[in-house]
Amino acid sequence: MNGQNRKDVLPGLTVDIVLKADQRTGKLTRGIVKDILTKSATHPHGIKVRLTDGKIGRVQVIHNT
């Protein structure tokens, strides 16, 4: 599942995000969603979130746990 729809991204989910610094390479960082920062219902590059470790990026993959 991709992370372009806000309704699919919930606090506590395990996700892969791309950090701002990694946008060129596409390197993904895995973590657990703490806060959802994007206010709109959808975003073509992924919903922006803050992970529990404080990292901020756009959701690329949502993992089913």
C-alpha cells in the first residue's frame, strides 16, 4: 500500500518513509508513525509524517502488521 492517502496512514503503523535528504537516492527509512503532518486528504509524493524517533519524511510504503 502506498502512502498517498491520508486515511490510510494512522499513528502506530509501521511505514517506510523517504527523508528530505534521501529524496534524490530514494533511500527508505522504516519506523512507526507518531504524528501525521500533511493536512490534505492526498498528496502525490506521500503523506508527510513524524516517526517515533523524530524523523520526518513522506510515506512510501505502509506495512501490514
